[in-house]
Amino acid sequence: MYDPLHHAFPGHGEAYPNSYWAETALQSSAPDNAPPEDDGAITTDISVDVAIIGAGYTGLSCALHLAREHHINAHVLEANQTAWGCSGRNAGFILKSSGRKTYASMQAKWGEEVMRGIYAEMCAGVDTVNALIAEGIDCQVQTPGYLKVAHKPSMYRALQAQAKLQQDMFAYDIECLSQTQVRQQYMDDQNAYGALRFNDGFGLNPLKLAWGYHQLARAAGAKIHTSSPVIDWQTVNKKQRLITPKGIVTADKVVIATNGYTPKGFHSLTESKTLPVLSQIIVTEPLTDEQIAACNWLTANVVMDTRALKYYYRKLPDNRILFGGRGAITGKKADDPYYPKRLLSVLKSSFPALKNLNYQYAWSGWICMSLDDIPHIYQNDDGSVFYAMGYCGSGVSFSAQAGKRLAEKVAGQAVPNLPLYQSPLPKFPFAPLRRLGQWGYFHYGKFKDTYL
Ligand SMILES: Cc1cc2nc3c(=O)[nH]c(=O)nc-3n(C[C@H](O)[C@H](O)[C@H](O)COP(=O)(O)OP(=O)(O)OC[C@H]3O[C@@H](n4cnc5c(N)ncnc54)[C@H](O)[C@@H]3O)c2cc1C
């Protein structure tokens, strides 16, 4: 599998991975399920005002907002297919958050005003997604609700404190559910010791969401070129020259929207500033009515636990279970069946009635960790190269907002005075040893989740 720490670009016209999202969308004969029409590969040299590299949510949202709000028709260059990266591989959880930093630690570091400003941007992310869906994107939105489940009793107390902070600060609509309430009213997860329920999270089909953005962006005037990897990048006389296999795109401004798929040595602005980490998903065969009853699985709410090495799951509209957690460390090991099998055994420890269940789909994708646990939307000194990345595995909703803010930056408009938008990604110290640090963190997380 493509490994961003080793390879120069993520492929050239590669097909979608064998994911549930891609297979079900492509198998269906309904016209809406065909991959959206695009503008083909770059086959000749062109000059453009703005080029965007990467056709995931970030790049597509940036292209859409540039066209609609700033009358700039950007050209999006995607190595493979629209949403071939994380945007077509994720779990489809829409949550009012991004990064990994808690609101309490934001408040301690930057004060209340900044913390509130960041919260407002996270809310705006969900609002932006909802507004775009309301334009007619068919992405199988499920009934609202996000359960954050305590994986041990002490974590339920921590969750209650978190709920109090968010209720006091933001008047956030959060319910605290006891262990009995979770198991009787939502699902009988044997590893659940209580939960918070956020009424505004929900699950959707992430690939169809991206296809919807793609169609809206093109309708607004953006061009989307698939099978167009940027394999080299030169800056000549203040112009950016993006070399693709069959043509050079010369641009005044370039947006890097490659997140966890950013190749090795791509650009000095982002080099050694992110850590790509594999997240693994399985999707099981459909549950029978008897299995659903035995698990008391009453909800389609999205679920995540409180472990350092988190597990997340949801029941899909066709009664399959999507279950996710950490994957391999390197691209070389990404397809080792050990990782999906491990997820299946954790799922069965939560729901022993599923002991004979198998998975039918397994895939993984590169999430993008930043050193300071928040995303950054930033640019170089002369305002010719921009980026948005570092969502730390939580970017489905915020990437829409990041794309919108990127578009404002590209158009020369002011954006909120928040660390998200006004500070660059910090560099990882000892960057060549990032994977060793990740390995150490995984061992620490395993110990913490089991014993502390
Ligand atoms: C398994 C998994 C589960 C997840 N679940 C959730 C979830 O439930 N909720 C949530 O909020 N977040 C989730 N995430 C994270 C979320 O999917 C990402 O934050 C989000 O999709 C990032 O979108 P993006 O557009 O920035 O990047 P991507 O969607 O990764 O797009 C980057 C694109 O750049 C292209 N590219 C890279 N290099 C080049 C090049 N040289 N030339 C041309 N193109 C290039 C790639 O091919 C890729 O298509 C999950 C991620 C994974 C992997």
C-alpha cells in the first residue's frame, strides 16, 4: 500500500480500495451511484490562477467555495479518483470536533475566548456539511446521535466532568447515560460503563458525501482532474509549476489538500510536520433479526469509546456493523489480515452474541496527526502556497469549514484570529523517528487502556 513516509506520490489513476463504500456505490446500477463525471486527466500544459492538489473534502470544499463565493474557478488535481484518500474510506461520523485537543486544554493554553472561537468553527463545520447536504446530496444520513462510551467505570466520571464543562460553556445538548441506560436503550455493549450522548452527531455515507461536493464544485465552475498526480514541483519566477505525468500545470497559487496522503518531500511548508497513521475498518455481514435482538441493538447512533487507542462503530442502514480502530504502522503491513481479525475479536468481546459473525470488507486509510493535536490552515510568506491538514482522524465535518476558510485566504480575505488559521503546523522533533514514537505510543496506549 502507498506509504506517505516512503513514496513520492500516491499512485496514478488507481481504483478505489475494496471498501464497503466503494463496492456498494459502484455495484448499484442507479445513475446516482456512478462516480461523478470529471474533467479528465491533465494531458497538456496549462496555466491557471489556482491549482488545488487533492480531491478529498478539503480540496473539493475549497474549490466549491472559491467558485461560489470568490468567483475563482480553481483546477483540482487528484492522483487517483475523487475521494480516493481518507474522504472515501472513513467511518462517516459527523462530529462537532477536529484534532485531539480537549476544550479544557485549549482553555488552559489560549484562554476562554480562543477556546470559544475554536468551538464556533467546529460548529460551523457541521453547519456547512448540513447546508451542502440540504442542496440535495444523497449520502444516507442516519438518525442523529453520537455516543461516547466509557470503556471503564473511572472513564464515566471523566465523561461526566467533560459534559458539565461543555454544558456550562456552550449550553451543549448532552445527556449522561448510565451503564444500564446504554445497554437497555441503545445497545448491549459488554464493554460499556456509561456514555455521553451528543444529540447532533450522526452517520452518513462518506464517499457519497464527497461525490456530492464534487458535483457541486463542478456545477459552480471548478475543474476536477483525476488521474493527475503531482510528481514534481518547481517554483520558477514566482510561478508554481506542478509536474504531472502528461502535462505541467503552472499556477499563481497552489493549495495543498493532501492531508494524511501528503507524499514524502512534497513541499517544504509541510515536510516533517505531520505523522500519517493508519486507521483500519471492517464491515461485517448483515446481522440477522435474531442477532440484533440478542445484542439489543436499537440504535443507528455512531459510537466511539474513551480508550487512548479508540474503537468506533455504527450499525449501517443494511444492518451490517462498521467497526474501526488502529491499523498497522507501515504501508507494507497495511493489508495484513491480523488487523481486521483483531477488530473482529474486539467487536465480539463487546457483543458475545455475534460470536459466529464474519467481516466482508476490510480496508484502511492514512489519518493525519499534527504535533500539537489541532489542524492548521496556513500559507507561505508570499501567499502563493496554502495548506489545510492535521485533522487527527476527525475531519469529515471540519474539512468542509477548513476548505471554506482556505478559499477566503486564497482570495485574500481575513479569517478568524485563531491558532487554527494563524499558526503553521509545528515540526516534529527527530522527524525520521516519528514511526518509532508512534510504536511507543501504541504500547503506552495498550498499557493505559488495560491497566490504568
Ligand atoms: C479509516 C478512517 C476512518 C475515519 N473516520 C472518520 C470519521 O468517522 N469522522 C471524521 O470526522 N473523520 C474520520 N476520518 C478522517 C477523515 O476521513 C479525514 O480527516 C478527511 O477525509 C480528510 O480529508 P482531506 O480532503 O483533507 O484528505 P483526503 O481525503 O485524504 O484527500 C487527500 C487526497 O490527496 C491526494 N493526493 C495526495 N498526494 C497527491 C499528489 N502528489 N498529487 C495529486 N493528488 C494527491 C490523494 O490521492 C487523496 O485523494 C477517518 C479516517 C480514516 C482513514
